[in-house]
Amino acid sequence: MGCVGLVLPPAAPADPASTAAAPAAPAPRAPINLAAFDRSERRVRLPDGITLGYVDRGPRDGRPVVLIHGYTNDARNWAPLLPYLDTRLRLILVDLRGHGASSKPPCCYDRIDMAYDVRLLMDHLGIRRADVIGHSLGSIIAQTFAETWPQRVRSVVLISSTGGYRTGCTKGPPADAPPLPQLRAALLRQHDPIDPNGRFMSDWYGTTQPSDPELLRLQKRDAARIPVRVWLAILDQAVTGIDLQTTLPRLKAPTLLLWGAKDTLMGEDDRCSLMRALHQAQVKIFKNYGHNPFWQDPAAVAAAINPFLAKT
């Protein structure tokens, strides 16, 4: 199944000539204290009835940036990247509905439902406009937010994202591609609570893991606490069979697209479909990284994000 994120059939690696090697990383910075991070999380009940968990870091008068995690992750997933982002930014890290400290209702998990939660959270915090950064499933929520409420978005950063199916991009999955029905079948064999140390969770996280084993332990623990019915609801409503190409032309905000060339979840087809839909977007492909590049080299990812935000 590969590492955490939106599971799609992997595609062939991108042409090396079109990829950019990661810049030399600066000296490592002090990691986030995970226990203190967790204690800083707040919860708010939104007007739509959802209780959303979130972390609000940085100066209150700083430029607001909303970070949206991937499938079965939570706000803590961004911890490796945080020390490298511009310290003048106000960072709002969201637990999407169904994840982390947020509500896990029987429904509804469409991408517009989750994007609406983000809008209501911004309303609660008095944030009129923000930069929005999303990873994997979170990148689809970020796309949807920017398409639906363009006046609320200054710029968009999409990490390990996709534009869905687009004619001329699909070459067909390789024989060993992990189709969505395979993930669904595996989920149907699980029972609550999922074993965080079992084979299913080990396969789900795969080989693209953070350098901090405690972060991985906590992320696996939290993902295992998500009820199986919620894993399935998100998969069925926000992942399977969604049409992204129809709405992508509405995304007018300055956009930065980041991928790892070794991503086995979002491959060449996904890059093609998104770059063709957002032909004015800036693009950076890290040739040595996979689906979670900000776990593998957070300094390099921040070195792409910081100047982009500074110019928009």
C-alpha cells in the first residue's frame, strides 16, 4: 500500500531531465517537542456541528498559513517541517474531520465537506485570507477550498497531489499497482480498534517514514484509533472516483506544486494531470524523495515553500 497518503496506482518515474535535485540542506534545527505540540492542540465546535482539532502556532499578527494533512494523518504530521518554515508565519494546522482530535461522524466526508470545515475554522479565528498548504488528500481539500472560496486564499502549495484523470496523461498502472479496491478489501478485514503494530498499519506506512521513531509511533497510534467505518467513508466519499479536472480551472491563486519523483502513490500521471490543468503553477520535483518529502528532507521542502510565500 505504500506510505500514508491518498492511495493511487503508482506511475513510472518522471523523466530525470524534468526533475530538480533537492538543494543542500542547512544544519538540522531543533525538532518539535511532540508532547508540547500535542498539549497545544485546541478544539472548537463549528456552526456545521463538527468539532475540529487544530494547532495555532506563531505570531498572531503573522501571515496566516493553513496546513492540511493527508488521509489518516493529523496536524502532528507536519512536525518535521515546522522548524524550517519562516518564523514570521502564523501556522494553523488542522485535524480534518474523521482524524486526530476532530469529530468522527457517520457522514459526511466529501471533499467539499472537509473544505467547508476549514473555512469555518478560519471564520472562528478571524482569518480573512490565508495561504493554504495541503499534502496528498489534504492537497485535494486545499484545491477544493481555493476553487470554492477564492477570495479567502492568497496562495496554494500542493504537495504530493493529483489532478485526477486527464486524457493524454494516463499510461495505465503497472502490474503491481495497489488498486483502491485492494485497500478497501484490506479495510473490510480490520476490526476496531485497528492494531497500530499490526501488518495492516505497517504496510500502510510503508518505507517513507520520519526520522523520529516517536513521531511514527504516535502517527500510527492515532491512525489506528480512527474507526474502520471512517477509513471507509473517507475512501469512498473523498478519494474514489472524484472528478478533479472539472473544478481545477477555478483555482486562480498562485500555486506551487511539489512532488517526490520516487512517490509510488502520486506518480507521473498525477503530475501530468495537475500541471496541465494549472499550467501557470510553479513546479519542483525532488528526484530522491517519495510521497512524504517533508519527512525525508524538511529543510529542502521549506526552502521551496518559504520563498514562494514571500513572493505571493
